[in-house]
Amino acid sequence: MKMCRWLYTCLVCFSSWVSAEEVVWVGADFPPMSMSQGEYAHQGYIDAIYKFLKSSLPQHEFSEKTVPWARAMYMAQMGGPYCLISAFYTPERAKFLRFTEPYGYLLPLGLVVRADDKARFAEFITASGRIRLDKLLADEKFIIGLAGGRSYGPLIDAMLAPALADDAKNVHKAYQDESTKILINMLGHKRFDYMFGYPSEAVFYEAPNIKLLFYQIDGSDKLLEGRLSCTKGPVTDAVFADVSKLVTSRESFAVFQSAYERWLPEYLLGPYRQQLAQLRKAKL
């Protein structure tokens, strides 16, 4: 109850200074997708799309607000002149948000391991270079690190369910904020053997003492659609219409792909581009 009151109070205070004609782009810090501070502030691949939108649509008044993700979703649900920078499409979110066509495609969640352990995981790798997660989870010698309370998507959650239900000894949970950063630090210190993450996160958080490898998961390797979204209402109508036209342009795709590939490990550039080409060919 206290949390609801806090969110409501924050929303009221925030809404009070939003002008009637201004659309606020709401996002959260998800390095290196979007970053509002630090050495790489505003150099994420979603940051690049926002800059492109703002410079390409001068007829609209945009501002950007970075808030915790739970608050961003609450604001969208309550309605108002908001667009979201980094919300993936789900049927639940489509009830209060309208989504553009994809502005680009991202590699899905996969496995992050210590580079020094590459040989240990060889028996779980398929001929196409994907990892057999079901087989790996069944081997209790390998400990997995998880963010407590986080969903990793229907397929991965279903694979994890038996181990979580049995309180398996080879599962290590972390409940701190910034769970990805915390988990990668623990991985580097050998608290466990592997974790879930995005390839760009493996690049961003890698350090001289933590060399990382990323593997796509067999059966869960479909590219994710990056879409922008806006609340449903008269203030966002014109913005959504213009943004929808812009994100399907070649220039928009080029802006995103260049910014995204900056944060991919070199060994994934070829496979990523190949998947992208196959996807585009299938759409013709």
C-alpha cells in the first residue's frame, strides 16, 4: 500500500510540470541499452534511437525522463503524454500502450560464462554454436546465478521451474538492485558458473579480471523486436503517427544497427548479421 501511495505521489508531482503539448519519453537505465549517467552517458543503442527521433521530428516537443522501471510502467498504465523508449511488446502492455513496427532487432537473452571456462561447457554446445540449457541445468556440477524474482521469459522460466521448485543446490540467487552488475561480479569471483544476460551486457561489464563469453540458447535464439511505444490519447496521437513512419525508414535501421553493434562482441557480429539477413529475407 505504501509503495502504491509513493508511486501515485511521484506521478502527480511529475505530471504537474509536463506542458500540455509536450510528450515525455520515459525510460530506465539498462546499460548499455540506455544510460543517463557515467562514462558512457547517452551512448546506448536506445539512446541513439531517441536522439535520432528528436532531431528528425522538430515539429514535436520532446523531453526525456529516466526513472526506475517499475515507475515507468506505472506511469504508462495511469496514462498521460508519455512514450516509452525501451519496453518490449507483450499482450499485457498492449492494453495501455500502442507499439510501433520494429526499429531494429536484438539478440535475445542467453548464457554468460567466464571465458576461461569455455572448455567446460563444450559438451553442451550444439553444432550451430548454441547451448543446450536443458542438459546444462540437469548437471548439478554447474551452478547458475539468478536474479531473485526476475522472469527470464516463458521458455527459460519453464526450464528453471523444476530446479526452483526443488530448491536445487546448484542455484544461487541474488536479490540486490542492479542485479546484472552484481551477478557478473559474482561470476567473476567464481561464486557460480553461469548466468543469463544479453550479449551487450557481457561486453559492457567485462573487465581485465573478468573475461566473459556469451552463448545463445538452443530453441530460444529468435531475434527480439525493438519497438517504441506511446500511451493511448489525443496528445500522443500525432507523435505516435510520425514516429511510426520514421522507425521503418532505412536511416532508422542504420542508426540502430550501428549503435547496437558497437556493444556486441566481435565473434557475434557475423552470426547476428546472418540472422538479420535471414529475417529480412523471410519478410520479403
